[in-house]
Amino acid sequence: MNAIGLVIDADQIQKKQECKVNEYDACLCALGDRSYLCWTLSPELSCVIEYSAEAISEESIFRMAESVPVS
């Protein structure tokens, strides 16, 4: 969740859902017409995918996230 605060103002998040990307804790957030999937691989490495929910399915976003190499 710390990484999402660098991309958007966390106080403005309209919807937040905790989830998992592979075995990592993740957060799915919405702000206006944009959505964000954020997860942390290590203390030094966080990932954020920003997308329009109208343009791509949540299932596709999770497939992309799960394909991110860990090493």
C-alpha cells in the first residue's frame, strides 16, 4: 500500500480492496475512472498497474500482475 501513495493521494481513494498477487499482499484501488493494482515484492521493489476498468478486465490485470518476474 505504501507504493500507491506515491502514485495517487491515498486520502482520495474511493474504493479499496485487499487481495493477493501470487503470494504477495496486494491492494486494488479506484479513484475516478482509473484503477490501480499495487503490490510489494520486497522492501525495495513495489509494483503498480494503473488502468481503466472500462478498457480492460480485472481478470486480465491480475494475469499481467502474476506474470511479473520475482527475481
